[in-house]
Amino acid sequence: MIQVLIGFGGGILLGLHWKFAVLYPATALVAAFMITTQGLSWQNAGLIVLVITAIQVGYICGVAARALASGTSSEDRWRLITPRR
């Protein structure tokens, strides 16, 4: 279960910094790493699917957090537009 939490946190970090295309290599790296370390079985395949899903859900949460953080209030926009004297 700790792998799922790490995947979720990693997905959040990916969503905060990079675009959608980063999910393709991240998915491949996670699957390859988990297969080489734990082998390939039905139980491990289910865990791989859960971790990849956690990365994608975390990515969506990271993108949402980035969108919320980049928004400024109307009061701050007015300060950015007017020149300082």
C-alpha cells in the first residue's frame, strides 16, 4: 500500500511541474521498475495497475493545485496593470 501513496505523491509533483506528456515515461518506468524488483505475477500486476492509477490521479490533483495557485485575485491584477510612480 505504501507504493500507492508514493505513486500518488509522485503524481502530484509531476502535475505541479510538467505537462501531460510526462505521464507516458513515468508509467513505463514504474511498470518496468516494479516488474524487475518484484517479478511478474497476478498480484503484482494488480499492484502495478493501482500504482499507475495513483500516479495519474495524483497528476490531476497536482494540475488542479497548480491552477489554483497560479490564479490571482482581482485586487492583485489591478496592481500588476497600473504603473508605479
